[in-house]
Amino acid sequence: MRLDDLRGLRSAPTLAVADSKALMVELLKGMEACEWFTAGVMADSALAALQCLRQLERALGWPPLAPDPAVEAPEKIAGAVFLKANQHTGRFLVRPETGLGEGLLITGHNPGDPAAEDTWGPLPLDFFGP
């Protein structure tokens, strides 16, 4: 399996261990060319989305992002959500959203080399965890 196989999927597939390892190697290689990242998490709850974000941060050594104070606190949101995390601003927001599927999308940004930019996923919510 390759990262391109995930493009266009509504939800992340269940991955075999060997596929997860191969995708991780490919993902990290693609991410090397990027300066900063955004992540989108489609999940059935704010808690699941936050767990996915925190696993991603720990695995990649990113400083923890802070919730955007201008939007509703994640713990007050019931049901399916979309979490948007922005490493450049250091913030994330969670909004109620139904019908999206489930998974993690990562977008790499490099203003100096736009050809290096890409979006990868959807990856399973536990791709970087526990």
C-alpha cells in the first residue's frame, strides 16, 4: 500500500502492520521537504479527535497546540467533529461536523518550494498512537 492509495477515500482504511510501517516511512520522507503542517481530524467525538492530535504531536516531537480561544471549547461539543490543527499558528479548533467519515489528514507546507507541498491521508486515527 502507498499513500496515493488513500487519496480520495472518505474514511481511513484498516491497515495491516506491514502497511502501516510502509506508509509511515513514505509519509516521513514526504514530510521532510515541508516547513510546517496542518492536520485535519475527522472523528466521532472531540475526545477521539484530540487523542489523535496529541499522538501526532508526541510522535513527531511537535510542541502541543493550544485550542483557539475564539471558538467553542472542544469538551463542550457532542457528536462527530472536524478538528483543524495549524502548526504555523500553534492553535487548533474543533467544530461539530457530521457525514465526513473518519481519519487523519496531514498537509505539508513549504512556501519556498510549493512543489514539495502535499496532503496525505486519510490515515487511521491511531496511526501515530499509543
